[in-house]
Amino acid sequence: MTYSFEKTSVRPDPNIPFWTWSTTEISNHITNAYINTGKLESLNIIEEHEFLEKKTYIFKDKPSFNEFNTDPLISPEWPKRNKYNADNNIVVIRTEL
């Protein structure tokens, strides 16, 4: 059974970029280890405008998400993301679908 959620980010100023992965190595790793293997079936920006970005994530199943979430290359990014968002007053809401 797939595991999916929607992540909505709201920024106070359109000149502040939304958070992104810190290196292309991480992006490539996600593509190779999760997208190309079918563990991450879909990652799409479904809405974006000046102050809002909304993404959907669809994983093959909950174990695939757990693997992604604890991946040793990806998981060090979570505190960086949280600090970036806090420092820039970006509010993120995650909703399971």
C-alpha cells in the first residue's frame, strides 16, 4: 500500500528561496536509490506561487518512506532544513494523504 503526504511551505517574502537539497550528490542519490527503484513513485510540485509551495510525495509503501527518512546521506539534511526554515520564517505543514 502506498504511503503519501503533501507538504505545504509558506514563506513571508517571495525573495526568500524555498529550501532545497544542499548538493547535487543528494539529488542524484534520491533519483538513483528511490525514484529509479520505484521506492519513491512520485515527487511533484502541485502548486507554487509567490508565497506558497505545495509538493506531494508518494512512496511505494511505508518501509520505503522510512528508509528514505533515515537514509545516512539524506537524514543529515533534516536539521539543516529545519534551521533554514526557522531562520527564514518559513512555515511547513505536512498532511498525510
